[in-house]
Amino acid sequence: TQPMLILADPSKAFHYSFYPAKGIGLLRMEFIISNSIRIHPMALVNPEKVMDENVRKEIASLTQDYSDKKEFFIERLAASLAVMAAAFHPHDVIVRMSDFKTNEYADLIGGKYFEPEEENPMLGFRGASRYYRDAYKAGFGLECAAIRRVRENMGLTNVKVMIPFCRTVEEGKKVLETMREFGLERGKNGLEVYVMAEIPSNILLAEEFAEIFDGFS
């Protein structure tokens, strides 16, 4: 048995790295986004869509050190992930890509301009379904850029990726293709891509999902 931790707070990474564990089995990216970044990624990609002047000023204040506002998201996210990966190196650190619900995304700074209102966000526009759709694809690109920076620039290849709420095998293929577009290719430089097993279809079609992903959680 190789126990792994569920962690999300980079400030505690080195403390918990001394526990008798074999890495991080689940690192929820949204905790870092909501605490360290706070801005909706699409508000950095398409700032002209943020109509509230006060919100614009808040974004400008937080990102004042960055001429390219997208770099603010990438650098903050990469730095936090790198701390976690370094603390537990060489053990695996499995990073789950963002899995906010639409109401949670809307609560991020500038978020309400990019999110639909849903009656049941738990089963709505979340997880894998967001990553290849135009409404969020560019935001997912920033997430992928941060992962690439950690793995390729910093050499922390113990980072693995996990895709949440993937409803169908076809959707999984679309996500993997979208990741390739952003320079993250399953198998390249040892990159493994897992999928969360959290929907009945993940279990009923487990063999089919296993053909395109490296593992389940």
C-alpha cells in the first residue's frame, strides 16, 4: 500500500512532505486559483468583456507587475504547483485541472461576465466539458501553460495531470486533443493523464476510458 495525501495549500507542502506518504494523490488546482490568483482566467484573456470599471481597476491593481496579464495567471499557478512538486519529489504529484462549478467561477474577480447561470451547476458546465469549448478553452490554455512550465522549465516531471468530470470517452479524447494543442501531450516526456472516476459512465465504460487515460482516481 502506498498512501498519498490530498493537499491544496502550497504553504504547508514541505511540512507534510515529512509524513510517511508516497506523494500527492489529489492536488485541486481550484484552491490555488481562488486563493493565490483570484481572477477569472477569461477576464485576463478577454479583459474588454469586463464592463464594471471597479472590477477592471481591481484586476489592474493585482496584475500591475505584468504587461501580459495572462502571465500573471500562469506564473502564480506554476509557482504554487512547483512548490508542491518540489516538496514531494520524486514522488508523484497528481494535479487535477480546474473543477469549479459555474457559480464558483462567477465568484472569481470578473467571473460573472464569462459564466452562464445554471439551475444545477453540479451537473452543468464543469470539468472536462469546459476545456475544449470556446467559452473556456483559452482559460484552459493558461492552466496547461502552467503545467508545462513546471514540468519542462523547472524539470519537475513528477507532476501528473488529472481530468475531472469526464462524461464520455469521446469527451476525454477531445480534452486530450486540446491539451496537445497547448503543448501537453500524453506520453511526451513521461506525462501521464488520469481521469476522475466520479460519474456512472466512468465505471460502466471503464475499459474504454482506460484505453485513453493512464489511471483512475
